[in-house]
Amino acid sequence: MINTAAQEQFSMRTFASLTGMNAITLRAWERRYGLIRPTRTPAGHRLYTHEQVERIRRVLALVERGVPISRVGEQLDAEKAGTPVPASHDAWREHREQMLAATARFDEAELDRIYDGALAVHPIEHVTQRLLVPLLASLGERWKDLTGAIAEEHFFASYLRSKLGARLQHRMRYATGPRLLAACAPAEMHEIGLLLFAVEAQAAGMRTVVLGANTPLDELAGVRRRSDCSAVVLSMSVDPAPLLLEQELAALVREAGAPVFVGGPAAVRHRRAIAAAGAIPVGVDLEDGVRLITATLKRHRPQPRMRSRKSS
């Protein structure tokens, strides 16, 4: 038998590795949408080809552009036939509108359906950036003008807190990178942004120790040493009290013995004062913030001590 690349076949485990997808999602796409049709061994095990690897990679590219997974097969067939397909609607916007409507009805089951459906076809990083963060911003704007919107925001925050907390606990066992001590600044009562950051950091291989809302800065240096964390990360969306940055944050930077990062909307507004205190402002973009923290920790990695040579 000629062993050409076109004839080579892969097991489900290898196929999942080559495409970057998990086996459960791949089987779901096969069963629900017919996007791939593997051959079977006499024992019933699935086998895949190079062509199917490329097909799934194309599927992922279309989903990334916002094509709903239910319409991807139509898009692929049209591409093969050379027929143009009308541009799809904004799938992320539709998800956000559906979750906003479910929140207005205080319908947790519907929130679960939409959220779990998005996670079935998108990485958690994309769901966070394109669904959860914009939705939180929309809910934050609604309470200013709509009676009952504060209750909606609290309902969704409670729902999301339980989801993110469960995900953090589940993925903790797989993370092996540096530990980050993550806390909300004093008077910061909303911890959802901190939890979203923790999920993003864990996706990048880091571990997080999450302290939650309204954490006194004068306790963090000692906690950092006891927990052996490589950095302190503060979430700050509300403007700080007078002298908090100039005195308390500066004291934390001096005593922490590790880099101190500050993220959130207030970190953008008070960027100069944060930098003057010796901390590192990271803004509001979670992905950019994690990249900055990763690069900074690589520069601050302690060097191994050189053994002194004994004189002969």
C-alpha cells in the first residue's frame, strides 16, 4: 500500500489535536450539522483525513468571522460550487440581544442555553471578549435610564459569578504557570471584571488566587509572599479615594516584592498616577493585559545563582 498524505488517516485523538478542537464538539458538529463524515474501523472507531483537517480549520475561520455554525455547511458548499453566499448577520450581536432579553425576564435556563451554545463552538476567550464584556457594558448603561435595570444587572452578575467561578475551579488543576494574586481595589464592589481576567489568565496558562471585592491594599504584600505569587493584579473600575494611588498603592509597590498591575476603566483614567506610584497600568482589554503581564514576568524572572568556583 502506498502511504501518501492523501491516504493517511487519523484517530479522533490525533484529529482533535490537529484541529485544536475537543472531541465532544467535533462529534456534535458531525451529528447535528454533518460538517464531517469520518470513515469507521471494523471496531467502529472514527478515522479522519488531511482533507477533513483542512475542512474543520475552514469551519473555525468562518465561525470566527461570525457565521453561525448552523450555516457553515451552506457556506462551504457554496464555496466549493463557486456560488457567492449572502453575508451572515452578526452572530455575536444576536447572542447578546438574546441574553439581554433573557436577563430582562430573569430567565436563568435561557441564559444557560445561549451561554453553553456559544461555548460549544467558540473558545472561552472569544465568548468573554465578544459576548460577556459587551453585554455587561450594555447592562451597566441600562440601569441609568430604565426602572428595574439595577435588579437585572445584579441578576446577571450573580449568574455569571457562579459560571466563571465553576470554570476557574475546573481549570485550576491544568494550569502550571506563574501564580497571580488578583483582587479588587478598595471600594470596588464589582468583581465580575476580576473573574473575567482570571479566566483569561488561566487560558494563558497562569494560575490565579482571587480575593474578590473591596480588598485593603495594606494586606496584599503579606498575602503575596505567603501565597508565593509572582505578581499582584488589581481591578479598579471606580475612581479611587484621595491619596489611595499616591500613598497606599505606592506603599504596596515598595513592599510587594513583585510587579503590581492595575486594570479596569479607572486604570485608564488614572494611568499617570498609577505609573507614578510604580505600578503598571494595563487598561481594560483582557487579552492585551494578559500579554503585558506575561512579558513583564519573563523580564522579572529571577536568575539562577552562579556557583562560586573553589580554588584548586
